[in-house]
Amino acid sequence: MTFSLPPQAEKALALLHDAGFEAWIVGGCVRDFLLGLVPKDYDITTSALPEETKKVFGGYPTIETGARHGTITVVLEGETLEITTYRVDGAYSDARHPDGVSFTRSLREDAARRDFTMNAMAYAPGLGIRDFFGGTEDARQGIIRAVGDPETRFREDALRILRAIRFAAVLDFSLEEATQAAARRCAPALGKISAERLYAELGKLLCGKAAGRVLRQYPEILSVVIPELGPMVGFQQQNEHHCYDVYTHTAVAVDHVPPVLPLRLAMLLHDVGKPDTFFLGEDGQGHFYGHARRSVALAETILTRLRAPRRLREQVTTLVRYHDAVLEEDPRRLRRWLNKLGPETFFDLLEIQRGDTAALAPAYCTRNDRLNSLEKVAKELLAEKPCLTMKGLSVNGNDLLALGYQGPNLGAALRALLDRVLEGEIPNEKQALLGWLAQNDTKNSPERGDNA
């Protein structure tokens, strides 16, 4: 079997081979080649010790990124390559990193320390694949299997638990039975992992093509990462609009929005406030009044704890806040929503409502026809290039200064003009706007404003 490697990786392997050392590309890039995917990076493992590696690449810039653990980064013809000495890991006292490593000249010993069989393969041009643990067949069968004893692997590094189900979501693979059982048993150890690492893995998982299935299959693992998901599991909605419990509804909805992180996170968290707001009405139906507001508060807490970027937190909480808003095709109302959210967020909200609708009881899944019509009307409206913000008005602050407006009254006048334009009461034309001001002197009037 022959793979086409980047010239920089081929050259690095050749230099190490020519110096008398073994050298292989290893890990995820070999797996991706087998699956017909394009590897994102190329890691190299070698029998050369770190000092020997530096000597081989003496004519190139090198960085001791992890020399203590055997890794030297080489900058080769504009590309950076991580080259790591074969090693055996010591104990993992922090459930994440080995306390120390010892170097070895054995590729098999190096492979034995890796997480999953599909990530423990090595390849070199002219030598083919070295696969000591059946990773080739597991990759072809879509199976995620721990190398050696799965509980040992997960107790060494608890992040491997989340990585396992992340791979399952991204590749649409399944965990082998013993690996799955160990992941469930060891899940509480994820509490020792840094928020940044949890967030990175969770984001990849949520954007995977099998994210919904994995969410449904491993709620006990996801609930360690986000404890607020726990009360949703099995929580019956007791409402004719719903055929799923809150958690299953959420997992199904996640699969029905595009695999874009803000959308997937918003869908994951849109109903997280439901268990706190449930009550059974006299009509025998379950109700969740105020759940969107509660979900926003919980989503903000969750995303802050996970160290998500502020901009993403704002995107997600905005979508959660309005996920159940009633949107109408009326141009005046549409202009209001486009003004409030901006076009991009407005169309994201339509995606969220589509996902939410797809996870309702079958009799109530018809709302998407209305949402599609709403999207069409909104795009037609935007094609007319309407004024949606004060910046888009045909008058500006200088025009109003010339009329004697100043201070807070100037801003209030611009807002009043925008309100009238959004309402469709006056056209966004300079003379019409100035004429309205002449008839409605707002220099000494309180601010006006309407809500969508």
C-alpha cells in the first residue's frame, strides 16, 4: 500500500533513514489515508533520540517543543513537522499527562502506548504499514478499540474518553464493546480535564456527522462535561407537541442544523432550562413558560465555564433567547427582526427553528414550510436593500446638527427616523426624512422605540 505524502514529510523520513534511523509517519494521518481522507498534519516517530534528531536536521530550524517527552519540531521548507522519539510512558498521576517517559528503539513499544488501534499504525514509503494491534481492520470496519486494556488507557488520560466519542461522531464509527463499557465507567475522571480541552473536543463532536446518535448513546459521558444536561435525560415533556424526552429531542434537533459550531451549541442548549420551568397545567399538558430565558442563563454559565470565546457565547445565547420566537412574514415585522438581529443571525435563527421543528412529534413537523416561505420573503426584502440601521439612513448626524439637534436629542431623532422607516411609514429618502422631522420636532421629545 502506497500513500502520497507531502514532499516535506518524505524528505524528513528520508533524512532520518539516510542517517541510519527508523522513521515513520504515525497516528491520525495514517488512519485518514486508509479512510480516504486528507490528513490535516503529519506526525513522525523515529528511533533517533532527540539529540540525534537535532543533529540530523542541523541545517534546518528546530524547536524543542517537547524535548523532555522526545518531541522536536523541525521547520522544513516552510512546513513544521513534529518528530518524536519512540517512547514508553510512565505513570499518569494527573489523569492527563505522563509523569515521565523513557525512550525505546522499538516501534511496537511506542505503538502500545497510543490510545486507539486506528491511531496506532505507522507508515513509511517502501515499507508500507506497520500495524501491531489490528488498526487497519478496525478502521475499515468503523470500530474504535482501545490499544490494550481500555480502562488502563482511559485512566491514564481521561480526555481519551471524550476523544473516543468525538471520533465516533466525526467518523460515524462505533466503540467496541469493552472500550464502550470502560468509557462509561471512567467518565467521572473527565472532571479532572481542563475546560479548554473539553471545549475543543466537544466542539468537534457536535459538528460530527453522527453527533445526534452519539449524544443519544452517551448521555452519562456528556453530562460529566456539561452537568446541566443531566436533568434533561429522560425528562418527559407530557405535551402533545413532543414525542421525545427533553434530552432526546435535543439530540435529534442537533442533527437537523448545519454542522456549524454556534448553531450546534445553540441547539444543544436551547432547552436546557426546561426541567427547571416545567409544570403540569389543568389541561393535562406539560408547559415550560420562561424556559428560553432560563436556558439563556444556563447557556451563559456553561459556555463561560468551558472558556468559550465571548463572541461565540453571544451568538449562542442570542439564538437560544429567540429560538421559540414567533416570526411572521409581514415586511414590517421582518424589518424589525432584521434590525434587531442582523441578517446573518436572523437566518441562523431560522435554522435553529427548523432543527427544533424536526424534533417535534410528527403531527407538528410541518412548520418548516412556513419557515422556508419566511426565508424566501426575507431574502426578497433584503434584495431591495432596505435601511435596517441608523448607518443606513439617508441623513446623518451632520444633517441634524445643521437643524439644531445636539446631544441626546440628536441620537433620539435618528432613532425616531429609523423607527418610522422600519415601520414603513416614510421612505428612506433625505427630503422625506427631513420633512418628517420638520413636522415632528423631536428636539425636546423623549426617545421613541419599538420592539420586534
